Amino acid sequence: MKELLANLGFLLQLSGFFIFIVAIISIYLDEIREAISFFLTASLFFILGFPLNALSERKEINFREGLILFFLTFLFLGLIGSIPYIYLDLFEKEDLASKIINSIFESVSGFTTTGISLLDSSSLSTSMKIYRAFTQFIGGIGIVYLLLTFLYSSNYKVSRVFNKLLGFDIKSEIKKNVLEILVVFSLITISLSLLMYYFNEDIIKSFCLVMSGISTGGFSHYDLKSLIIEEKIILIVSMIFGSISLLILSKFKKEIIPYIVFILILFLILSFNDIDVIDSLFHSVSLISTTGYSYIDYNTFSPTILFIFSILMLIGGMAISTSGGIKIIRIINSIKYIAKFIKGFIKEEKIEVKDEKVISLSYLFCYLFIWIIVSIIFSFYTNSLEKSLFDAASILSTGGFSSGLINSDLALELKILIIFLMILGRIEIIPIFAIFIFSKNK
């Protein structure tokens, strides 16, 4: 337990550091109330983080503790990150309970990179837009990859299986890979932001849009439809970088072709529905990367098309990326497992299948089962199963799209359920099951 608390403390301190940067920017922008709320948030991260880190042992945690750490981190991020929303009273017309739940909803949506919002984001202050972009960056790139250094570096056999399932080589230096990914993503974010600034001469807008894009977060805060072609292309590039693996050339070649095929399928569907080339490509990449950037009305599509969107969104991007969903590598592993099983059944041969393929198939069935259950629950509130399937897929894949189900008038209990589902989608479903399935010593 001490090792778990030490690592949780470290991650809370890191989050506090990023939020502290936002507070400094807020002072520069002369938005003092926002700055106070961010200082309070950063301070609470530090107050909780320093004692946990200082008083506990900084040793490598085991697999089970890593899974618990994964869940606790996003729970703490969501709760503490809600302070600015509550302090600034952004839900002023709501009762106290609704204000708290809505604030937690917005915070969790940011840190899990879901990007669904109950607010009119265009009316938010500049500092708040930057804060929301940073929460997505922390959740999508920084914290996720730092967690992987702890979660998949254990010597336990089961964690080595998950390690390989995610695409890491069992003998690879994971922390080195993580550091490289963080550095490269930061450089890409800065470069694309400066490039977009060249076209719109608004550095904050450029920074927020690119940061949300590469985090596959989806908080836009701006009128995406009014962006010029060059800006849209830059965002397409940022979303692609967010949804592919930076280790793609050496370890993920088998994911490239399916990834391109899925984008082409979406592109053709959108093009045949009278959406122009750039807009079709923009939304195709946004859907498969589970970013959530959108400016088209999904209510205009037929139930069949919405179902196809839902399936491809559930698949998501590549392993070791900021995108959500099942991930292409698990789909490939599942197909291989089924193919070998059928082949062995026909030829009456006994075959051995690697652990990662079994886990991939189990994960796939668990994911689809939860998706169906959640969709049925949503349908009780909307009386539309196809829209419920779309929104449920969006939440579980941290996509952030909505057919209109999710808004500020949503029932309180449904908001609480969505908060849990956003965390579940970000930490992935297998870790939750693994906490209860695998014992500490196995």
C-alpha cells in the first residue's frame, strides 16, 4: 500500500505543477478569479501529493496495485479538478447538488479526454479554456503514459501479458519509451500550434485547439465550422498523431492498414451524405481517433449509419496512443484467436493460443456487453435505441460525440453514471475486471 500511495502522491504533484502553470497564465491575462481557483486546485494537488510521496516508499508497485492506482488517479483528478467549476459558479442556475455533480462531470470529461460538456464553452473565459485544454493534455498524454511506467513494469507474469497486449516489448525500457513519447508529443503540440498561429494570429486559440486535438480530448471552445481549410488540416494532423503510436514503425505495422481502412470507410459514408472532402476527412479522423471534434448534426444520419459510426468509434485508434476505444491491436488479436479456433475445430486439432489473444477476445466481449447494457439504460431516457447506442459508444470510447442525449437537463443519476463510465472508458475495462480476477501473488 505504501508503494501505491507514493506513486499516487507523485502523480498528484505532477498534476499540481501543470495546473500551477495555468494559474500563472491567468494572472498574465488579468483573470484573477480564475487564477485563484487554479491556485486552490494546484495547492490541493500539492497538499495531498507531497505527504503521500514523502512519507511512503517509492518502490516498484505490483500489478494489482498498479490497477488500483490507475483508477484512484483519475478519480482524484476528477474530484480535485472540479474546484474551478465550483469556485467560479459556472452552473449558477442549478441547485447545490447539481452544481457539484455538473462540475465533477466537466472535470472528469476533461481528464478522461472524453470532451463532452454541459456548458456553453464559447462563453468561458480565456483562462478556463486553457485550463480545460491542460486537463485533457494531462489525462491524454502525461498521466496516462506515466501510469503505464508503473502499471506495466512489474515482473508478474500477468502484467507481462498486458504489457505485450499493449504493444510494449517485454524486454523494452518502458520508462524510456514513455519519456520519448512525452517529449515528442510536446514538440508536436508546440510546432502545430505555431503553424496554426501563422494562419489565424491567435496563439491561445491555436494552442487550445491543437492541444485538445493531440490529446484526442474534444473540448473545442471555438466555432470549428468557421475554421479555414489550413486550420482544419492542422487539426486533422494533430488528431492523427494522437491516435497512432509513436512506436508505429517498429512495433505497430499491422495496425496501420486497418487504421487507414476505417478512416476511408467513414470518409466514403460522409462523402455520400453530401459532406465536402475536407469536412468528411476531418470528421472521419475525429471519429476513429475518438477526439470528438465535430460540427455536423448526427441526427440527420440513418440508424444504420449511426450504428456503423458507433462500431468504428468503439474500435478506436492504435495501442499506446491517446485515443480511447477497444484499440485496433485487440481487434486483430481477437480475429486471429477466432480464426485459429475455427481452424482447429474443423481439422480437429488442438492449438495453443497466446495469452494476449485470449485477453483481447475477453476484453472485446466485456466491452461490447457493457456497451449494450449502457445503451439500454440510456434508451429508457431517450426512447431511441440507435441514438443511445451512439452516445453510449461515444462515452465508453471517450469520443465525446453526442446525438443530443447529453445536456445540462440530463437526469442527475444519469450524469453520475456517465461520470463513472468516462473513467471506466479512460482506464479501460480490463483493469477493472483484473482488480477482482487476479490476486496479488498471481
